[in-house]
Amino acid sequence: MNKNQSIWFKQPAASWNEALPIGNGRLGGMIFGGVDKERIQLNEDTVWYGGPRDRNNPDALKHLPEIRRLLFEGKLKEAHRLTELALSATPNSQRHYLTAGDLILKMDHRGKGKAEHYTRALDVASALVTVSYTWGGYRYKREMLASYPDHVIAIRLETDHPQGLSFYARWERVSGKFMDEAAKKGSDTIVLRNSCYGSDGEDYVMMLQAVADGGTVSTVGEHVVVEGAGAVTLLLTAATKFRYSDPEAECEAVLRRAAAKSYEDIRAAHIADYRSLYDRVALQLADAKEAAERSTPERLEAVGRGEEDQGLVALYFQFGRYLLIASSRPGSLPANLQGIWNDSMSPPWDSKYTININTQMNYWPAETCGLPECHEPLFELIERMREPGRHTASVMYGCRGFVAHHNTDIWADTAPQDIYLPATYWPMGAAWLCLHLWEHYRFTLDDAFLRKAYDTMKEAALFFLDFLIEDGSGRLVTSPSVSPENCYVLPNGESGTICFGPTMDSQILRELFTACLEAGQRLDADAAFREQLSQARSKLPETAIGKHGQIQEWLEDYEEKEPGHRHISHLFGLHPGTSISPAQTPELAAAARVTLERRLANGGGHTGWSRAWIINFWARLLDGEEAYRHVKELLRKSTLPNLFDNHPPFQIDGNFGGTAGIAEMLLQSHLDAIHLLPALPKAWTRGEVRGLRARGGFEVDIAWEDGMLLRAVVKASHSGVCRLRVNVEVRVQDAEGKDAAVQRDGADLTLTVRAGDVIYIARKA
Ligand code: FUC
């Protein structure tokens, strides 16, 4: 076991939060590693409850003018009442994600004894989980993987016991409830058949086949039984009617193909596939403690006591990349609130897609950390949201374009979610998501991608050309909306949520309109539309500074009901947006600092994702000390024993936001330059990162020493201008070792590059 790259335990998992996750985008498993009884809690990304519906409130449009009038007149109670009645969806909730069930293995170790030398480890460098122990002096080993190329979870069991392996396997799903049919199939396979979308008959099937070396395999009742085998491979797959008209036939075909291969071949293909993504980025921090003796929860506890463990920080960073590869691959659904891992029939917030921060955060590391393919499932979901979003736009608001509120689900539902005033009536979900299309383009400069994506971005922007209204002083504002998910207090003590023109909305729209303008220009398309967009953009309210010196959260400088609120929506412009920065808008950046300090002084950052966002904010404020302090707080206060993020309960966004934040401390490229080591904390005296991506199609390696840049390598995939920001004197050379023609302007170096160029940067002695 490579302990520096592993999350490992000295015991089986006592709870789900100690189990180890595997996944191939579609199939997920949480491995408990019990000695006598192994439990693998399973998921398939499309196993959700219920089918698609039209939930748009038919009375929305007729009451919209009245809601807007009440808001402008400051009649909050009436506005809230009418919004709740007329804008809430019917019914008010979208669909929810389900556990697929469990695989249970009952082991027979032949005689009395107990397990010794037990370890259970997830190696994030090869995406393998291993459980090993000895029993009566004999070695037992289970290795588990979720293969993307072979569409299976494969479990390999081995022993050197002369009588071999004996065990039986069956399905479970919440103590046998929620299982329509658990049965044997032939002499070596068991199957679970269920309905989930509410149609007649089963629409979801899970299948397991045992392939043994020696011994016997048989099926009894709902069990597959193995006796005295030298080694066994269990192959597991699942399918639903979301993708296949005949899920059972699909499972059979997948297992037939996999069973024709040896375990070694499945394993080798899996590792090669996984490493083709994972190996693109490496991170080493100087003070990486030798992790040999301490298990992961022991390391976490030590960090909780105040010990420094930079190796754990690097592992946490890579674990985020592991999780994205495991829960979001081309062809899968995007990572939901729990990635793909959920053991419940009614999970927190339905384990769906909350798109007022959480789903977006899941994808923050995708581009910077070299996993652009893993971003694709999100793009596909955005595409699927267009049709329902068009319908919602016209039925609820009488607008063109497409719109989504603060959640979506497997069916790409765009109608409002819940009846919860601080969140439900926010019409910005699609607009924000579309910025992910633009970001993908900024990183890859893939023109073919942009041609398709532009249409989608444009349709999201079009909605707002119709939806925005004048606020009485010439500004264009959203109405109704909310600043997710905070409440304001009026001078008379009345508190409210629904409002017009919250800061976040204008910041998102400025970003979206600008993206559409630049994309349109690049594609030489839609001059007239661009003119309209540019007009509208000039009328959006500017981000303002309020009476505390903070970024104002609403159009009026209201007091916040919860000054320590977990959402910090009005700093969208700082991160992930670009309109607030120390370099270009120093006053706003100073106000953003005040906002963060106020949130934190009032108990902010108490959920994992909120803490992760705070890391990114401080990194963008170029404050490495604060950013690192919150990385440590994330580990101390919001991380479970298996390194899953703890909202609480488990929610995966904090893992992804944490990984993105660490990358953001080392490299930024959202403004006009590639900034090397923008927020390096003092404690990271030495280190090296390889393979981070910068906008403009660049790949960047950086090494530092004494808290300063030592050398960097920048690879250009496109011809153009490369502008670098470095805070030390450097020498810049090309691949032949010749000094490159560089224009210097303070900390900025500008040079012209051709596709394929490699630039070497070294600190001057
Ligand atoms: C938003 C957040 C909650 C939680 C939920 C899934 O509503 O305010 O903290 O993350 O999404």
C-alpha cells in the first residue's frame, strides 16, 4: 500500500462515514470491509424515484405583475404570500435519488479464529480498494474496483488457505424492504429487479455473477454460493430504463463481456483508464509527514489537535480529483449532492442538484485540475434543461429563453423546488450553470464546443432580456428573486427574503452577458442580439459598498438577518466570477474582505461547502494565510473519517470546493494573466505542483522553495499571447534553452507563443 496516496483504516467501517467509495461515474460502491460480513452499499446514477412531470404553477404568470408591484411598494407580507401561492411548483418537490441496495458477502473462514493484521485502504493513485487480514495464519485479500471501460464493479477475493474461499452473497436494500424481486439466475448469478420510476414492471436491474478458480459455485434461493475456491471474481453491474429499454438484457450483456476477460485484464484496463486522468496532476508539499503508521482518521484527529500535516492536505486535494473521476464520467449523470454515493431512500435534500451553489462547486476543480472530460455530464444536463426550461420561462413568466430555479433533478426539472422563501423563487440556476460552458471554453479554446455552447448560453441570456424590469431609476433588475438563502431586515424590523435586483443576480448576469458578447464576437454571430445584450448589461446595477464597508448583498443596504450566513452569494463576483479583484477593483476587493470577516465573526463557514467557498474567496483575495487557515478548518471541522465532506451530514461539494481552493492558491488565470503562486501560505515553504490548467489552453508546472517560485514550466496548446504574473525576478527560456522574447511590465511578463511551445521560467539566483 502506498500510504501517502491512500485513505486507510485499521478496522472495518463501523458506519457509512468510514466506508470507502469507489465509482465509475454510473456505478458507485461504499466498502465497509467487514471480516465475517462484507457490505458494499451500491448506487447506480439513474436509480431515482418517480418519472418526469410538468410542475409549473399555472397561475404564476397572471399574478406576476401583482407580485412585482407589491415588492416595489415594499408590501413584503403580501408579496411573500402571493409568491408562495402563485410561484411555488405543483407539487412543490422534484424527484429524489435512491440507494440501489447492498451486496452482502457472508464469509466462512472455516473454524474458530479471528482476523489479524487487518487493513482497509483506498489507493487514490490507482482507484483500488483493498481489504486484507490474516485468519489462523492464512492470508485473505479482497480487492475492489469500479471499471469505466468494463461497466462493472469487480471484486476479487483471494486466500492462501488450503481449503480455499467459502462464502455466499445476496442483495439487501433497507432490510429487504424496497426489493421487488431478488432471485437466482442460472447457477452462478443473482439478480435484483425493481421498479423506481413508477411505471408498470421493473425499470431497474442489478446483477452479480461469480467466477471462481477451482471450488464450486451454485445458487440457492436468492444466494450465490461459493465453496472452496482458490480465488473468486465477482462481477456486478446495474442498468435502468433511463438509458436502456431492456435493463436486464443490458446487464446480461455487460456481465457476459466482463466474464470473458480475466480479472487481471479488467484490473489493468481499469488502472490504465483511471491513470490517464488522475496522473495529469501531482502535488507535493514539503512537510509531507511520513504517513506510515497513522491511519487516515488518526491523521485527521492529529490535525484537529493542531498538528500540521501537509501530506494530508495533498491527499485531500487528490481525493477531490479521485471523487470527480469516480462520480462524473462522459455518459454518466453529473455528480449530485452526494456524488453518486447514497445509502438512503430519502436522502438529505434528495441528493439531487442544488444549483444555487452546490452543483457548481462540484465542478470547480474540473478545469483547473485537469479533468475537463469529467465536466461533460454537467454540460449534458444543461442541454437537457433547455426544453423544460423554455416551458418554465413561458408558462411562469411569459418570457423567451430558458430558465431554472435553485434545483434540478434526473429529469432536468426547472420549476421551483420547495416552498421555502429564502431559496425557492430564485430564477438564476440556468444562467449560472451556463457559465460553466464558457469556462470550459476559456480553458480549452475548443471552437467546436463553443459553437454548440453559445446557443445554450444565448438562450439563457435571452430569458433575462425579457425578464428584467426597470427599477424606477433606469436600472434593470430581476424581480422577484432572492439572495440565496439569506433574509434581510428592514429599518422597521420587518424581515424579508423576496426582493428585486439582489447583488448576486446582477453579478451573474454581467458575467453571462459578457460571456455571450465575447462568444458571439468570436463566432461572428448575432450582431443585433449582442447590441441588445450590451445595452442591458450597461443598465445592470453595479456592485455597491454598504454602511459597514461590506459588499452590499441587496440593492438596498439592508441589514442581514443572519450576518454569519453560510451563503455568501454577493461575493460571486470575487469567486467564481471575475468582477471583484484586488488587481482591478481594489475598493470592492477590500469590501469583500470586510464581508468575509463579518460572516466569519458571526459564526460563518459552519457547513463544509461554505468553508470550501471561503478558501476560494481568500485565495482570490491573494491571502494565502487565510486561505490555508480555512483549509485546515475544513479538515478539522467538516471532514468525516473517510475524508468525505461533512455538511453535516455528508455532502460532496466541500470536497470539490476544497480541492478547487487548493488549486486556486497555487495558480489563477481568471483575469488577464496566469498568476503563479498567488496565495502561497508561509507554511508551504517548499513544494511542487504539476499539470494544473490555466485559461487560454495552458498547462502549468510550478516548483517553489523558501516560499518563492523556483521554476515553472508552461505548455501552450494554442498560439497566442501568454501573460504571466510572477512575484520574483525570473529568466524565461524556450525549449532550446534560448532566452525568450519577453515584454516586462511590473510583475507581468508577456510573450507570444505558438501551439506546442514549452516555456521554462526560473528564479534568478
Ligand atoms: C442549499 C444550502 C444548504 C445545503 C443544500 C443542499 O440549500 O443552503 O446548506 O447545502 O443546499
